[in-house]
Amino acid sequence: MRDRSEGMGPDLAVGTTAITGGQVLPRLLPVFNHRLPGVRVRLVEAAGERLEKLTARAMVDVSPFCLCRSIIRICPAGRC
């Protein structure tokens, strides 16, 4: 998914933690593959802080399982 100028490419790198990825992805990936059969998903498993760095450096396209922690850090005490 590196070339975003013309939409999503054929590869999508998804960052995930071991626990959330193991619980959520087995149900989510079949639906994703059915709706977007031409997209190959590559999973990158790491700790939350590492996923944030990988996403910031564009080494993974998205890390949806570490967003809550980022939001808490940006919006302390729920002041968003």
C-alpha cells in the first residue's frame, strides 16, 4: 500500500499486538479478504510502542490495535 497517490495498492501491512491480533484478526481477516480479494495483508506483530514507531515511519500502513493508547496519551484524562 505504499503508493497512495492512486488509492490502495495490492499490499497492506497491518501492525498488531499479539493479544488483540490473536483475538480480533481471525474474525476480521476473512471479511476483509472477501470484500477486497485483490489486497494481500501482511501482519506485523509487535508491542504497542514499537507499532507506533513503525507506523510513523511508514513501515506498516496501519496499526489499529495501538490507537487507544495513542489517544489516551494525546488526550489525558479524557479531555478531548
